[in-house]
Amino acid sequence: MRVGQRPLEDDLVSEVNGVRVFVDGFSAQYLTGVTIDYVTSMQGSGFTFNNPNATGGCGCGTSFTA
């Protein structure tokens, strides 16, 4: 995460509701169709990512395969 920095040459930049997001060109192919939400529950709160491209993932929810 590069807060307050400029995008690199191959970064794709998107701005939604005033938030700029930088995604490197290689990773962008894995993020098509991803939705991000902020959830608060009994287990805690944080961002959730729904990736329709994922074909598998680990039990801890920090990585996926596509």
C-alpha cells in the first residue's frame, strides 16, 4: 500500500467516492469483477473482498487461486 504517493508507470488508477486506488498492471487481471465491502460483525470489522475469479482459497482468507 502506497499512501500519498504517485502511481507507477504501469499502475491503473481508479477513483471511487474520493478514494484513489492504484493497481499494478499484472494484478489487475485478477481483480476484474471484485467487489469490496466494509463489514462489522461479532468477530470484528474490516474489508471483505468478493472475487468471482477465485477458484480456491486458504482457510484464513488471506490468499486465493485464480
